[in-house]
Amino acid sequence: MPLSMAKSGEVNQIKRIGGKEETRRFLESLGFVPGGEITVISKISGSVIVNIKESRVAISREMASKILV
């Protein structure tokens, strides 16, 4: 399922990252890699705030839909 549909507070594992090569590289530089654990902290007005590798990152809902967990 896409990360944008994950419940807040639930720990998920990244299965695959879709989208263009440029988008995948950007997400990889932020720590979004297959096999990594990710937790949705909150969803606020079109943004998804996640905890990944001991850091909090805010990404757009559109970008979150490209990350499959």
C-alpha cells in the first residue's frame, strides 16, 4: 500500500519506491530505501510527516504515494 494510506504511529517497512529516476534518487538521499523502517507521525494539510532513520521528514502526499510499504 502507498505510504500516504498508512496509519499514524504504525511502523512500516519500505517495499518499493516508484516514480521517475530523479524522484527516487531524491528520496534515497533522504533515507527512503527499500527495507528501511518508516513511521508516519502525522498528516497535515497535504503533507506527511514521517520518522525515518532517527530523523523527521515532511514530504508531500503525492511523493508519499510513490513509496510503497
